Amino acid sequence: MRLFDAHCHIDMLNNIEIESIRSSDGIFITNGTSINSNIVNLNIADYKHIFPAAGIDPQNAALDNPILEDFLKVIDKLKDRIVAIGEIGIDLFIRNIANRSRQEYVFREFLKKAEELRKPVIIHSRSAIDLVIDIISSYNLDKIVFHYFEGSVDNIKLMRFIENSESFVSVPPLDSKKRREVILKLGIDKLLTESDAPAVAPSPFEVSKSIRLIAETLNIKVDDASEAVYRNGFSVYKIEDYINTK
Ligand SMILES: [Zn+2]
């Protein structure tokens, strides 16, 4: 089974884990969360198995804000080595509500950059999916990956947005009735898999559980699910443009 991890944090793993990823046959998109984590990710990327996305997550958005401008200039310079802008977004889960306006400011700056550079965006939207949809609707984005998707099929506006745009839902290795309903409603062409390791799953290899969840829900073979998701990931992140560029 070939794995495609649309969202993980390889900068937070140890060297043994990184080596096992480099000697696998999977593809892993390592996401930046802070300025420092982006630097580490760019160094870890081998452009065979590990490809970097650059961004600042909502939790760090307020802290990193003073040097945001400089960081956006660095992204311009490194645009040929960054497969996507991420992770970025809004998190209104209890303690982050206070930072809402700064989160939104940083999010919009990255959306502008993604629009300008024609890069896909990897979006974090905890407790904020409707606000995120309102914001991203005003940008002309290449492709949108909803990481750790929390939406429900009952949210008609959200489902319509995903179905009518170049949006993809990234399925974490966690089973729930709500998640199965989304998988069934959207179908394989709209799906990616992610571990969000080490935050959600301890290891990126746990995307195999997301693949099994998709296969079971759609009643297709595990190998067919993994091939389809791999192809989706390869095309969303335009991997062929970056492979072996190091
Ligand atoms: Zn993450």
C-alpha cells in the first residue's frame, strides 16, 4: 500500500522516524507551523518522500506576526521549493478566540500569497469552518486542502462549496459516523489522507488507517483506495514539478 500523507509535521519527529520515512515508498507533506519549524522542514525535505509546505498555524500567528512580512518575502524566494502554503487558518477553539483578528490578518496574508504564487493551501479550521469558507471564498485559490476535516454533511453551504471548487478533504486516522458520512457524500475524488503526526497520530505511517477507513466506507479495495488517494495527492500538490529538485 503506497501512502500519501497530505498533512504532517516531520520537523517534530526524531531522526530514526525521519529515516524510516525517507526509506519508505510514500509521500509526506510536512507543514510549517512557526518560522522555526519552516526552516527545519526545508532542511528535512528530500523531494523524494518529504516535501515542504510553508505557513504559520493559527496558534503561532499572533506570536510570529511581527516578522510576517519578512517571512512572506522568504516564501517568494523559495517558491520553487515549497509545494503548498500551510498550515494556515483559524482556530476559535476556546483559548484562541481572543486572537481572532490577528489570526484572520495572518490567514489573509497567506491566502494572498497562495493566490499570487498559484500554490495549494492547507487549511486548519477548528471551530471556525463557516468563517473560513466566508474568507476563502473571496480569493482565487488554486486548490484547497481541508486538513483534519471537522465538517458535517448537514452543513449544506460547506458541502456545496467543496463540491463546486477545487477543494479536498483530508481524512485523519480517526473513525466517526460523521467522518464516514462525509466520505460517502464526497466520494474518492475529493479525498486525501493525513496523519497530522505527531499531533494526532504518533507516526505518519498511520495514514494507512485513514485509507482503510475510506476503503471500508466506500466499499472498495484497500489497494484501490490507496492508489486513488495517492494519485489525488500527487496532482493536488503537483509533486511531479518538485520531485528530485534538491
Ligand atoms: Zn497539523
